[in-house]
Amino acid sequence: MSLELKNVSRTFGDNTVVKNITTSAAPGEIVGLLGTSGCGKSTILRAISGLDNDYQGEISINGNTSKEIHDTTGFIFQEPRLLPWLTVLDNVTFGLKGKKQEKEKLARQYLDSVGLKDNEALYPKQLSGGMAQRVAIARALVTSPEILLLDEPFSALDAFTKMQLQDLLLDVWKKYQSTIVLVTHDIDEATYLCDRVVILRGQPGEIAREITIKEPRPRARGSKLLADYKSEILDSLDLNRAHLLSS
Ligand SMILES: Nc1ncnc2c1ncn2[C@@H]1O[C@H](COP(=O)(O)OP(=O)(O)OP(=O)(O)O)[C@@H](O)[C@H]1O
Ligand SMILES: [Mg+2]
């Protein structure tokens, strides 16, 4: 599934929060949207998802410019947003169409792939933050989305769980070949996961730069090459103090 944004802007009242966003994602590509708080990352993601259709410009998915909610899109938010009165299994099958038995079979398959095979009968309050976020990932994947939109999906997790789930995301991406748009303000996460990082700046947020991460996968966290990309990204955000002082 390919995704294309042409001159997308969003205004609330007379406040323009994102301006002239033109970018794209090729089928199976992982594209990062990176920028400081308030630069409009979630706004762009909501427009892509069809949850918000009051934007200017054009967004097309596989060449189709409909502003409806696309049923081929999966969404993972910063917090899991599980339904507290449903079990893990029922949270994953919720919203699926079809026979109960088939829905549950499918849900179990995805719970297995996120490492929650034996936890299907638990309720959300019995889960750790990382487990709950895994359920959210399974729930998004069970619909076989061709485009997966992630809004800071790991930012509430501790560093170790975060790394595990980043690797899990790469595993499921390899298996299902979804096109992924990942909103993050974690530069290490962006360089580790993404094929391309779109850097947003300012208010209204505009694209400052796009950087292609040329390192093949699997990548090594903390490799020299990823560190160089990190430095380049910090430069584009005017956050690389050492470089600023020496220039
Ligand atoms: N529904 C809305 N009504 C009015 N203003 C809004 C609305 N949604 C977002 N904004 C404004 O748009 C700007 C961008 O918000 P957005 O949530 O897209 O930022 P963000 O880059 O995702 O930030 P963060 O990293 O903190 O999540 C903010 O100034 C916000 O106040
Ligand atoms: Mg946001």
C-alpha cells in the first residue's frame, strides 16, 4: 500500500498547526515523523487515518483520495486504550466481523505473535504496561492493516520493554509487510526502525528535512552509522550543541 500526502495543511480556527506537508511512503516502507512536541505529528497522523478529514491538501492511499476512515488502516496510540471490562482475547476480537470461533482463532494467532499466548483470559488491570501495549499491537494487527499508523506507541514504557517491542514491531512488519508511519520524538527509535525519517519543525509544523537511513536490517543499536544519523537529525533540529558551538 502506498501513501501520498500533497500540500497537507491543518488549521483550527485561525491557527494553522501544520503547513504544506508533502511526503510519501512506498509499500512496505517504515517512515518516521519526528519533531518536537506540538509541531503537529499527531495531527498529520489523524488526517492520514481518516479520523480527521478537515484538512487542506490531498492524501491518497494507493492512488485513492477518499477522506473516509480506511478499513485497511491500523492505529496504535501512545497508551493501549483497552476496554477494561473485556479480557485480552475479547479486546483483540472486539470490532472484528465474522463467526466467534474464527475471530478467536485469528486473535490467538496474533496474541501468540506478540508473546501473549498464555494471557488471553486476563483483564487489562492485570497486565503490565508492556503487556497492555502488546495487546494493543495485536488488536491493530488482527485486522491485517495494510497501513499501520503508530503515535508514540512505546513512549510510556521503560527502556528495556521499549526495545523489546521495537524488535517485535520489526518482526511483525517482516511477516505482514505493512506500510508503517511512526510518530516519535525518540531519535534512537527513529534511526533504529525507519527507512526514512521526516523531520518536522516549527509552529506551524513544516518539513525541515527527510533523511534516508541507508543501514540494512538487522541494525545494531548504538552502531557508529546510526550515531552519525542521530547527529545529523540533531543538527537539523538545531539541538546539536557541540556542532553549534564549533560553527
Ligand atoms: N482539535 C484541536 N483543536 C485545536 N488545536 C488543536 C487540536 N488538535 C491539535 N491542536 C493543536 O495543534 C498543534 C499540534 O498538535 P499535535 O497534537 O499534532 O502535536 P504533536 O506534534 O503530536 O505533539 P506531541 O509530541 O506533544 O504529541 C498543537 O498546538 C495543538 O494545540
Ligand atoms: Mg502527538
